[in-house]
Amino acid sequence: MTAVNVAEGKLILEVEGWDKLWSLRSRLEIPLEHVAGVYSDPEIARGVWHGLRIGGTSVPGVITAGTFYQHGEWIFWDVHHPENTIVFDLHDEHYKKLVVEVADPAETIGRIQSALGQGR
């Protein structure tokens, strides 16, 4: 699971627990102005193929975590339970998307959309 926060004009994702090992990442920081949008999309995580795994872990139906390359784009994943998946679309960043599991998708999306509205 990933904790998502906003501080000092940045989107901060903290990879929690063992997922740090599985994803080979512990933290991502993205300037808010590089976040094009955030939305819930459980279906993206239910698929079997998430791209070419460059670094991380992929066990279909169990976990997708780490850096993947799909359709010419870099995507960061940290998902165990698809129903709690949110997606960040990015621009001017290495990753084109961040696909992560959070404890409360609706609350997290609302909080981030509010921060994006204030920051623009």
C-alpha cells in the first residue's frame, strides 16, 4: 500500500511495509504542477499484463509493484487489491502514470483534487 500526501507543492507517495522491497522504491516526489489528473480505476489493476517489468515484482492476482514499461511509457505500480487502486496521470516526469493502492480511494482522490485546484 502507498500513503499519499501533499506538502510544499509536491505530491508525496510513501511506499509502505514490505512493498518497499517488492517495488524497489520507498518514496516518490512529484511537483503538483506535473500531475495532470487523479482518478479511481480498479480495472487497470485487474489485468494480467501490466507491461515489461524493469524492476520490481509481478505475481498476477497477488501483487504488481515497481517500474514497468508499457506502450512506450514508464509506469510505477504498487497494487495488491485492485478495488483500492487510484491512478495519477503525469506530464514532464519519468513516469507517465503512477498506479497505486491506497486505504481510502475516494478520500485520497478528493484531497489531491483539492490540492490540484488550489495549486493551479
